[in-house]
Amino acid sequence: MNAPSRSTISHPSAWLASEVATRTDQWIQVLPAEVRQEIEAAARAIRNESLTALTGTALDLSRLPAARNYLAGIEREVMEGRGFVLLRGLSHDLDDAMLRACYWLIVNLLGRPISQNSYGDRLCDVMDTGRPAGGRRVRGYQTNAELKFHTDRCDLVGLLCLRPAMSGGRSSIASAVSAYNQLIERQPERVAPLLEGMNYLNLEEGGDSSIKRVPVFHIQDGVLSVRYSRNSYQTSMQHGAPYTEAEIAALAAVDALAEDPALRLDMELERGDMQLINNYTTLHSRTAYQDWPEADRKRCMVRGWIRTHLQRPVGPHFGDYGGVPVTLSRDVPST
């Protein structure tokens, strides 16, 4: 039952920016030499310029014992600890195909990669396609527009940086658990609407545009989880979904807390960096960005959605966190 709670939550995932900004050694992790060498050696055998070919390659993860053991610790920190890790340490001279291959191995060691879109892609290049934000069958990651604080539909989202933008594209995260605690302490009247649910619009390239009512915060067996997408709520409003004044005020309160420098941690991802985030405890956003004029310098991140080995008690409205249904094929033109 998602009953209102009047108690704050004490947990490593309830962090403040001031606490983590000065302790980067606790969340910026560098691959040990043995692990890096193991991953890069395995990546050479599966390296492919095509993402589709890469993700279709059979993997023998038993050949990566050091990496498996190390990444199990990373998974625990993300899913049961602070809720995020910035992973570094791949060789600086790796080309794009090798970086993607290394990342694909890491994604598979952290859990099971799942479909992120109607085409069934399990790795996606996050870059500006020139399509307008808010357009039909256009998702935010395909544009250079600002992505407001949100969570993704998976246990863990990973982002590999291939190329940063010419300007903008700053990544920010905030603890949803700390935001909840702040609401309990300072704005308790905003909590009930967030627990009861908001109209949420789901947009897919395949044409799914269903609106459903989903709690923002949910407590299952004493464990708090968040599902939040400010852009989706705004789009729901534009499509006529009803929102009460209390609901709009509650969303505004969450936005303000996530953007508050006291809760918001900003980071600039460099080539080879891998940002790993717990989608139940940590909100993330991206500022709008401007690309370099040269096509081969365009900002590009590689995203993976992961179903982790470690599971938490969650409500039934998280039932779609197993992957986006595959309804389109690139071999068949969409209508």
C-alpha cells in the first residue's frame, strides 16, 4: 500500500550535493588495471562499427572473472548504496568502436540490457538527429533540447561519453530520496498528491501514446522508489490530461528541489566516462547543447538500460521496466 509516510528516510541514497561534491573519490571509480585489460582484450574480439551487429554478438562473460567481481561491487553501490557512480579508466587511445564494445561488456556484466525503444535497440547513440523536440515519434534523447529531471524505465541507466558537445549538455543528478525528505520536513502538504499519482504520457516511436496515472513516490515494503518525468507530465497537460492545482504545485516543488544547488550535483562527462544511475533513487537531467559544425565531432553518448541482478520491492506500476515492446523494424518503413 502506498500510504503517506511522515518519516524521513536515512540511507546512503539520501545525499546532498555538499556531501558528495567534496568526496569525489567515493563515487568516481577508476577501473583497476587488471579489469581494464580484461575488458579491452575481450572487446577486441567483438568490436564492430555497427551497434546492431555489436549487440547481436554472443558473449562469453565467463572469460571476465576480474571484471565480473569488480562490477558486482559497482552494481551494489549503484543499486543499494549512494545510487550513482562515474566509472573511468578505459585506455585514452581507444576508438569509438572499441569504446562501445568495452561498454557493451560492462553493461552485460551489470545485468541484462533491455530494449529502449520500439525497434528493440539495447544500445542507443544519444545525439541530435535534427528532429524537433515534442514532435510525433520523437523522444528527447534524439534532440539537443534540455531534458528536465526525470527517471528512465529501467533499474539502472548507463551513459558512455564518446564526444561532449561544443557547448552545453551538462549532466546533473539529484537524490530523489533527499527531495522526498525535504518535502516531508518543509512542505508536507505536497506529499499526498505525489504518492497518489499523476497523469503520465508515454511516447514511443511505435505510436504508443497512452496516458496512465502513476505515483511519483511509492513505498513498497518500507522501501521508497521514484518514477518521475517532468517532460512527460508537461506533454500530458498539453494533450488535455487533467491536473489539479495541488498536483501542479507538488510537481513544481519537486522541480525546485531537484534544481536546488543544495541537492543538484553537476558533472561534465569526458570521453570514455561511464555514468551509472539508479532509476529508483536518483533523478537526472541534461541542459540544452550546441554541436560542433563538423559531423564527426557531434556530441554523442551511448545509453544502456539495464535490468540488474539486485532487485528491490516496487509497486505494480513499475511493471514496464523490463524493456520497451518491439513494434517496429527498420527493414519496414513506419507509417
